[in-house]
Amino acid sequence: MLRLAARLGWILIALAAALPVCADDLQEAQKLLKAGQHRQALALVDKALAASPRDANARFLKGVILTEQGKAKEAIEIFTKLTQDRPELPEPYNNLAVIYASQGQYDKARAALEQSIRTHPSYATAYENLGDVYAKLASQAYDKALQIDSSNTAAKQKLSLVRELTGRPAAATVVAAAPKEPAKPPVAAAEKPKPAPVAADPSAEVLKAVNGWAEAWSKKDADAYLAYYAKDFKTPGGESRASWEKTRRARITAPKSIAVSLASPKVTMDGADRATVRFRQSYKSDVLKSNSDKTLVLVRSDGGWKILEEKSG
């Protein structure tokens, strides 16, 4: 699973900007990108490019934003032009490799990573990504060998090792439930009065909803995943709900496997019907891997807890 360069925020396909950014507009654009406000971030970057069309930082950041928006073709054009204009920079090659790998173009990804390493021999991220690409290519070769000769036990064993190395998704989750006490024999009403009902813990209900959301994502169940979002969900980029859902469905169904896990969730209740959950999110698919801080704002709606707002960083 390819490891991304220095991250800018959430990552369904999170790409990184490792180049320094000095201009105020670009610094603000980075903040907006972390907050998921892609259109606003792109507007500031375009403003910077209008003043300085060849600025490498602005061009790189635009490539990152376009990738976040699912505009891979445009992002590839920008990163490719950067490798031509600034061949000494390893990050554009790395990000090209990540995009190619997400499209299943592993030979192109390998070539881009090898060039990144030639440019910067001590760039550890590129070495790790290259190892993942080689593993994927090996997996495809062993699959082909088994298609030709299904009795090839050596190929089966090697394929199993490669798949174990690259990682199959584990069940998502997240917060371990408290251990259950062993069942006790029923006590007759005459011996012990029936206890008064205990009100449900709203924090536990909120965590249950967040865990269910992560589990649906890991199972690539787009319908169940989207059902965790409120009808008035505030889309990160300000786009229409229909457009946002279309993009999310594509990103959920495209990978062969997904595993999402959440660490150290913290629930803050704001009254009885609103809550904020902060946690560290780990995302892994067959080609991508990312870690980011995530904040979800949930509201009680339609008999359960639904996501009203989602932020990264």
C-alpha cells in the first residue's frame, strides 16, 4: 500500500506537499485544503499562479488539490510538467506514482518512483512505495502463473506471502467494547426488587455510530456508509450532495480492498442531540495508505446519530 509524502490532511486519496510554501495565499490554501474546502483552496492557488505562473509551490499544491477532487488527469499533467521544469524535486515523481498506482498502472508507478530515487537517493518514502509496487507486480505475475497452471504450489505459496506482506483488510474498528460479565441466574421478584431502567449513555451511542460508519467503509458498502450522513450534511468542498455522493461512491468501489481503523476517539457532548468526536484515522487500501486526524460532528436524527460535518487535520 503506497505511502504518501508529507500529508496535507484527510485522505480518501490524500497526496502530500513536501515543498515549502511562503506566500500568504498558499499558506491559507493549505489550511483550507486540510479543512476539506477544496474549491476555496483552489481559488487562492489560482490567484497565486496568476501573479507567478511558474511558481513551483503553487503548481504543486494545485496538483494536490486536483487529486483530492478526483481530477487525476489534470493532476498528472501538473506533476509531469513539474518534473520537466524542476527535475531535481523528488515529490512530484512520488505523487505521480501514487496516482498511477491508484489507477492500476503499476509499471508507470515503478518508473516514476525509480526516477524519484535517482533524484533524491535518500528519499525513504519513495523506497517504501517502490517496494509496495514491486509486491503488487509480483502478485499479478503469480496470479498469471496460476491461471496457466493452477497446480503450481510454489506460485500459490509465493502469492500467499505477497498478499500477507501487502496486507489484507482486517475488520475495522475501533473502540473495544467493555467485557461482558457472565450471566447470572435469574432472581425471583420476591427476593429482589426489579432495578429501575438505566438511561442509555449518549457517548456510547455516538461511538457505536462512528464505529459502524468505519465498518461500512471497510466493507466497501457504499449505501451503508452514506446512510451515516445526515440529510443536511455539510459537504467538505461546498459541492452538491449528489456530486459529493457520486465522488464518495467512486472512491469506495474503486479499490479492491479497504481497511479503516480509528484510534483514541474522544466524544464531546453538546447538549443531548449534538456531539463532536475526534480521533486518529488510519486508511489502507490495496494501493494507498494514510493517517490523519479526523473530527466528526454528529446530530441525533431519524432515530440515530448522523454525521453533520466532517473535518480533517
